[in-house]
Amino acid sequence: MSLNIDDAEFAQLDRISYLDMAALGIPPASVRKAVLAQFSEYMTCGTSAREECRPDDIVRRAEASVQGFLGVSTGLCFVGSTAMAAADAVLQAMPLGRGSVVCCADDYPGLVTLAGRYAARTGRDLRLVPAGRWAASDLLAYVDGETSVVLVSQVHWITGAVIDLAPLVAARRDLGFTLVVDASQAMPIVPTGAQIEEIDVLVSVAHKWFCGSPGAAIVHLSAQIVDRLGKTLDSDLWPVVPSNQSYTSMFALSEMIGWYGEYGLDRIRQRTLAAARTVREVAMQHGWSLIAGSSDIQQSGIVTLSIPEAQALELSQRVRAEGLYLSARGAGLRLSPHFTVSGEVIEQAIKTLSSAAQQLQS
């Protein structure tokens, strides 16, 4: 499937095999050029003469871009500094009370830490779903009428498994708990779905699959949470809501959302998922096993190969020297292909990985 993208947009990827989008996205040359120009103007002149590069206009444009991308008409969108900081700020501003906090023990460590700190700070009971159990039904088994907050990632940071948010949203509707979803490994490749406006706190970093810059995070608060916060905070919800002051990061996010719109987000999603399927198929043909949870029905951009944890980091470093970019994550090698990666590149990447693994074991 051709995206009709100018070859110069990703010329640097001709020299490497980039399968590490889950760690850091690679933006196109045109976006990098626009961002560098904005940053140069800001650092040289302070306030740009160009309207689109003035701080207030950057904030407005970023927030409008996020709202347009999410397709929401209720609640509140803004751009935070990091996903975890934004979620934490919301939880800190919520009224104290009794109840439990539910999270999966092997979810993204930052989210688990956030759940633990919130529970400790408010005196609530922390209920951790045992490692290896990461489905909506597993979470709901720990939820009851006294549950106050449920925190979960839409896509697991190691296995790439996608959780079905619909049962959690339905339970939230019935039981009234606050639902916090980290979509950092999902957006914009895995859609959040029609229930997006019923997720109380939805966050995602901009520097992974969005190919934005570190220092910006997408945030959407449900109308119910906005109403609750409005009872204890000022009308502008300060200090929870102000978009961060990393104007260059916000500018980069707006540029990438615009770029995705120009080239067709749905096509880029399909290319990414197809590349992940190819990684999975070729790896298994070469004798690799998938880490538990990294199945053929996951439908995310992440595929993780099983390998002893003691070897994972060294192997990732060895292949990096040969131009193959991936990440060691626990007892696994996480591969998350850029949407421009071809089947031929994937085939060669797996061969390089297999050869390096054999050398490491010999």
C-alpha cells in the first residue's frame, strides 16, 4: 500500500531498520523543519511575528488539533507536559473519600506507581490485579461498588495486547468510579472507540506513535470530571488544566496531527498493523517465540519476542550497532515498526536479530 510520501520525508530511515516506535517516534523531515524554524524564531526573537508561532496561538492550535483528532464535543482537551503528570494532577484535585484503587500489577510502571501513590495519599485500598492477568474481566473482578478509581493502559507496554475498554466504560457507568486510561502505546494507531467521552481521564504522550516531541501529552477530561473539579477549583480548573509551556513540543504535536491528516491516518494505521503482523510471522518462521500476551489477535503495533532477561539488553545493544533499533523490555525484545518499514526490511531485521542471538549463545 503506497502512502505517496516523498522519499525525502524519511530519508534517514534508509540507513537503519527502525522498529522502536513504542520508545520514540520518528517524524517526517517537513515536520522537523517546521519545528526547528519555530524554535529558532522563539529563541532568537522571543515572540514570533508569525501568528502561528506565537505562544498563545500555539496553545490554542494544539488544543484545537487534539480535540479535532479525538473527535470529542464534550469535556475538556488540553496539552500537558507528560501523561502521568497530567493524570496525577487530576487525581490530586479530586475530593478525598473511601474506596479502592484498582490497577494491573504488570501495567506500565508509571501507572502502577501513580495508583499506589494515590491510594497511599488518600488512605484508599490498593487492589493490584496479579501479573499476567490483563483483560477487562480481570480488572472487573477486583472492582465493586466501593471502587473509586480504575487505572489501565489501552495497549500493554510490553506485550502490545489491546484491552477492550467497552466493559470498563459500562462498569464505570453503573458503579460510578473514575476511569483513567493511558493510551500512550495506542494513539494514534489503535483507535479509542466511540466510548472516548466516557473515559474520565484519557492521556497519551506525544513522542511515541504520534512522532511528536517529548514534553507534550494529550489529555481529555470527561464532562463529569470537569464538573467535579469545578466544585473544588477555580472556574479555569487551575492548577490542573493549564497547557504546559513547552511551546515547541505543542507546535510539533500540532504539525504531526496535521501531517497525519494530510497523508491519511487510517492508511498509516493499516500500514503499521500490517508491518507488526509481518514482524510476528517472520519472527515465528525463524524460530522465535512470542512473549505471553503478544498474540496474533492483539491488533497493535507492538510485537515482543521471548528471550531470557539476562540476554535481552545485550542483544538489543548488539543489533543497534548494526542499525537495527528495538527495545529490551524484561524477558523480551519489543519490536514496534515505523509505518514506512517494508517487508524486506523486516525480513533482514529478523535475520540480523537471529544471527546476533546465535552468536550471543555460542
